[in-house]
Amino acid sequence: MTKTLLISAAVLAASLALGSAQAQAPAAPPHPLGFFVTSTTPTGSGALGGLAGADKICQDLAAAVGAGARKWHAYLSVPAEGGKPAVNARDRIGTGPWYNAKNVLIAASVDDLHGDVQRDRNNIQKPNALTEKGSLILGAGDTPNQHDMLTGSDPDGRALPAAADASCAGWTDGSDAHKAMLGHADRTGGPNISWNSTHMSQGCSAPKLVATGGAGHFYCFGME
């Protein structure tokens, strides 16, 4: 065998060995669950037991799928009222990054999460706005449409003024005496397709939330 053939054989063998090693390399481990839409809520209304009650819903749902080791908060805002300062949803959820149940990056940071829709700085869309179980939330065009998410927030993730009556009385009221600001998890259904601040609900009762286009779902974020 000539020197040229020996060199060619050696190069081929090295290439095959490298390809085999790459093929056998283990896949990168999945990122921990850090974002989901609630698969269920106790009443389907805006009565969540306040922020603490909503956080517990997130924590319990996460624990049920093996993700309860991290701390979970509901993406909900409450206005300043009764001498108490406002609570902004964006300040409750940690710093990111956040991944859904299918290991898809939702947002790398709080700023990216609240980037405008045109820049696609977050990945909250129908295929990715999954429950803790990895299931899709029904959206516009589905029956029933449940794309409305309780947030009580403006597009930047901050509480609206108390006069706007946008948080179901601090997420304690399930009647129609109050309303809630809603976002669209599928980013469809109207000219403003914000994931967190699209339109107001008709009320805070389960029937009114259904009539508006939802079922009392909200977003949960895991914190490190």
C-alpha cells in the first residue's frame, strides 16, 4: 500500500471514529420546568385566594409533575390600594431564563419576556403556552376558546391603577362586581395580541370569564 493510500485510510478511519463518537454523545439534559399555564383552577373565577393563594396553586400544580423543588409564583399584579403598595407581576417571577414542559425557551430575561410582539423577544405563542403537563391551551378558533389569561397587568407587567379595577379585587373576588385585565396565551383574536394585556374581562365570575374567552387560567413562573 502506498504512502498516499495509508494517509487516506487513516483520515477515513479518524473521520468515522469522530462521527461515531458524535452520534453516541448524550443529548444535553433538559432545562428544568420554569413556565406553564395552569391546567386547572379551583373555581374558574378570579377568586384565587389573593396572591398567596394563586402562588399555592402554581406550587401545587408544579409539584404534581415533579417540579415542586423550585419556588413558583403566579404572574399577577395587584394595584396600590388601602395604603399598600402596588405589586407588579414582573417583579414576582425571578430573573429567568424560563423553559416550558417541552424544553422550549420562553424568555431569557424579564426584559425579553416583556419585549414587544413585533420583535418576538419572548416565545409565548399557542404551541408553546403549555400547561405544567405539556398540554396545549385551547385558543381562538377552538371550542371552547380559553386563551384569556388572568394577569391584572399592563404590557410591561406592572399593575394598573386601582381605578381601572383590573385584578378581581386583588384576586379575591369571584363575582361580577369587579373585572380583570387579560392576556391572550395564543396571541391571536384581535388587533392587540399581547400575551399579558389585551382586554378586560366582563366580570370575575366563572361564567363571565368563559363568556369573555377564558376559563380562569393564569401563568406560573419558576424562580431559582
